[in-house]
Amino acid sequence: MHTISKAEKVKTRPNLSILALLSFIASFVIARMFTTFFPSTVVSGHGLHIHHFWYGLALLAIGGWLGISYEEERINRVAAILFGAGGGIIGDEAGLLLTLGNYWTNLTYTVVITFLALALFLILLNRYSRTIREEFSGFLRSNASLFIGVFLFAVSIPLIMRTGNTIVIVVSSVLAIAALLIILAYFIQRIVTRKR
């Protein structure tokens, strides 16, 4: 009988991040639809208007507490769902919180889409980090990396020297530095390979 090691258990955790992300998206969409179709439904009393942001904070707190307090698969799944749902509800009010009053601002969509893109990138990076390292290492050993590095550097330097636009200068400088790092990594890989 094969027993599951601690390393194998940790490997299954990215599934929870996908679950939390799906929960985030679902709760954001549901909150946005509910507010669109029932805009006058609010919880208020004694001079207070309770935004659903507070419900999101409560769900985040409960999901986070469950996630760090228990090591059972079912509870971890519930924690991921609650955590994601809380984040989605808070994300729904991101524009309201950032503008201090404009719920319908497009800033909400910008914040949520940026968050989703970053979260998906990190999930995929976590899941496929070994494959990415192997592919990148193979790329750095190939002649193509030297050619791409030289090309990027050759394109970036004239842009830095011929423009007064700060954004173009910053982007070109980052590309030039990346190109130099690629070229340097290529030669380091070649030296290491020859020594073996």
C-alpha cells in the first residue's frame, strides 16, 4: 500500500487555488447581477448603510481561519470556496471603495481583471514551475537565445537614445537589461556545458 507523503499532499493544494478563483469569479458575477437587477435592495438602519463589502470581509475571515486551522480535504475545499467568494464580493465593490462613492465605475472591472490575470499567472507558475524551468533552461542553451538577446539589445538601444518619452525609455531599458541577461545566461550555460 502506497502512503501519501507530505510533498504529495502539498502538490494537490493548487486545486484549492483554482477552486477559490472560480468561487471568486462566481461571487463577483452574482453580486454584480444582484446589484444591477435589485439596486434598491440595501441593508440599512440607525443611519448605517451596510455594503456587501462587509459580508465579503466576513467570508474572507472565516475561509482564511478554516484554511489555516484544519488539514482535512473537505474543510480545505469549503475554506477555499468561502475565501474566494469573500474576495469576489469585495472585488465587486472595488470601484466604490477606490473612488469613495462610484459603484458603477469601470475601475472595478480593471481591478478585478488585473487580479484574475495575476492570480491565474501565479497558479500556472506554481503548477508548472518545473516544466517552465526546464524549457527556459533549454532555451538558454540554444543558439536562438543568443540571437534573440542580441536582437532585443540592438532594437532597445536606439529607442533609448532617440526618444524623450519616459515610458518608451523605461520599457526599452527593461528590454535591454533582459537582453543582456539572456546573452550572459547563454554564455554561462556554454561555459558550464564545456566544463562537464
